[in-house]
Amino acid sequence: RYIRNDCKAPLTTFPDPQNDDKLTCDSKRIEEIFVDAWRDVYNRPEGEQPPSWTKFLEKYGDYIGKFGHISDEPLTAKELHDQARRFDGNSAKGLDNWYPRELKILPLCAWEDRALIEKKFKEALRYPDSYLMVPLTMLRKGDGRKPRQHRGISVFVGNYRITSGAWWQRIIPELMKWVHPDAFGGLP
């Protein structure tokens, strides 16, 4: 934390609730503490029904506009190329070792090959397993002495980030027709 001059650096020791909150530096035990603390957030309790879209619509439906047609055709090379060029060239590389600054300068013809691969993913209705295995790092919020004072952040492969961004670009024009002007985050 002294080198980076920030308060996000992970703690090297952590209070262990099963040992009178004495500090542990055992990384496996710290991981168990985090998993235990966040388990109820990410796992639905046994017997609990999944959320109801109908109930959500009843409560918030007046605020949600109708979407017009959004193409679900496979992404084109131009869409992928344009999305790569939107990236901040200084952002972190993905798990596939591609830096955004590298992806930004690829010519359109490179994206023609990638578009064929993305089409295969769409036809198969799934991404490859390597896209599903995402490491997660916990960043401190506040003093970070409790597991819930951390937030997980993950780094996806660069190509997945481009693909999801290209799909988002297709949705934005329809979304902007009804989203509230005070809304922010991911919007133009």
C-alpha cells in the first residue's frame, strides 16, 4: 500500500472468526473466511424460489419502456473492430494476454476471422470453458477488517470484453429511448 499509495491493497493478515478474531496469514483460511461471508449473497437458500419477473414488472413496469427491434444476428467484423477501438488503450490486459492497445490497432480483416469464431459461439449457444473460468480478486472497501468490506473484481479475456461491448452497443439506441435522464453507468 505504501508503494501504490492507495487503500485498496489487500491485507496480508485477516481476523479469523473461528479463532477469537486472532489474525491469520494462511491464504487458504482467508479464502474460506471470504467464501463463508459471501455465500448467502451468491447462493439462493434451499427451497427459496427464484425471483419473479412478473412481480418485478408489476412494481417497476411503468418505468420500463418497450424495446424496438434489436438484431440478434451474429456480430460483424466491423462491430467488433469498432468496439476494440473504443477501449481505453491503457487498461489491463485480459486473461488471453491481449492488451486493449493491441486489439485497437488490429486491422478490420483480423476481425473478419474473429467474427466467424463469435458466430460459432452463438450457434453453439455457449462460450468456451476458458471464458467461464474467471479469477476473482477482492478489493478493500473501508478498513477491510471484515469480509463484507471487500468487493470482488474479475478480469475477463479481452475478446469477451469486446464481444459483450459490441452487443451492448446494439442495445443502447433502444435503451436510450426510455431510460431516465438521471441514469448513468454504461450509457453514452
